[in-house]
Amino acid sequence: MKEVTRKVYYLFSPWLRIFHWIMAACIVTLFFTGLVITIPWIIFASEPTFSGMTVDNIRNIHFVAAYILSAAFIMRIYGFIVNPGDRLFSHVWKGYFYKNVVDVALHYMFLKHEHASYLRNPIARCSYTLLYVLAIIEVFTGFAMYYMTNPNGIGGVLFGWVITLVGGEYMAHLIHHYVAWAIMLFAIGHIYMVIRAEFMEGESEVSSMFAGSKILAHEPRDAGHLDGTLE
């Protein structure tokens, strides 16, 4: 039997892990409550008229989850400021980043048997940036529609321009709806990829988001990010 030596790399702070799970819970809540708001007959077909699961209550849950998600995103940015190790974006301005992307992409396309070991998968990091963009679109279109009831209030002033920009409330609703589906498709792909990395490639993707550490048998190509030797 061959002995394998593994090394522990502490990567994700409690701050980032808390944000991750809050964001995951809010996305699931927002998606399914959004479906009910869009097609309310789903509830009324299975619940009494005076049920606690009325569309008004579902809308309130949707709005609360939206506020929590927005607050968590702001705190995520603050967490990055106080702990630069919790990176928000990939180092796309560095030449080695693209080399690493090609390395992983060739493996995913079955053109390489395996890719180098990474603490942060470069393709995954790109996809997270896309997720942030989609989330920002949802926040702006969602609050723009929410504050239409009081267009002269602070919320209306802050987000009312979105309705004008996209061409009306109906277009804002469509954008909000289809971007929500894009986020859910991302979430499905994300879950598949992290489970694949955990059990097929031994990259501790799932467990690291609970414990904060990755336990790897190979020296990661980007290990220098932790000690500052690789910027």
C-alpha cells in the first residue's frame, strides 16, 4: 500500500463561509417563492383560502430574503476588505491565470487526463464573478419593482431609474424572472462540480466550505497566494 502525505491549507475564513451559506439559503428561498408569486394558483390549488401560505405571505418571505441577501453581499465585500484572502475576483490581469484556465478546461473537455492541483479552481472563480453580476441584476430589478409603490421615497429614487433604463416594469419583470432561472442553473452546475471535485479529484471542495481548510495530496499551483510569494 502506498502512503500518501496530505497537507492542510486554511483557505476560507468564517466570514466567507457564513456568507456562502446565507447566500445559498436566500437563493433557494427567493427562487421558489418567486415561482409562487409568478404562478400563485399553485398555492391556492392545494391550500385553503385562509391559509398562512397566501401569496401575500409568500411575497413577504421573498422580500425578507431579498433584504438578507443584499445585506450579506455588502458584508461579503466588507469581509474581503478586512481579509484579502477572501478574494472576490480572479487575478485576470495576471498571465498565469489564463494558463491555469486552459489547463483545467482541457481536463474538463477530456483532452487531458488530469489538471494541476489548485486551491482555487480558476474556471470556478470566473463563474463566481458571473454569479455576482447576475445577483446584482436581480437586486436592482427586484428593488426597482418593489419600490414602484412609493416612487418618491428613498427606494424609488435609488432604484426607479432601472425601470426607465430597461423600458418599463414588464421588461424589468422579465429580466428578473429569466436571470433567476440563470442563477438556479448555475447553482445546479455548481453543486455538481463541487461534489465531483470532492469525491473524484479529492480537492476537498465541499468539506472546505464547512471547515475552511483544504486537505490536498499535491502541492497546489497557486499555493503561493497564501504566503504572498505569488501575487
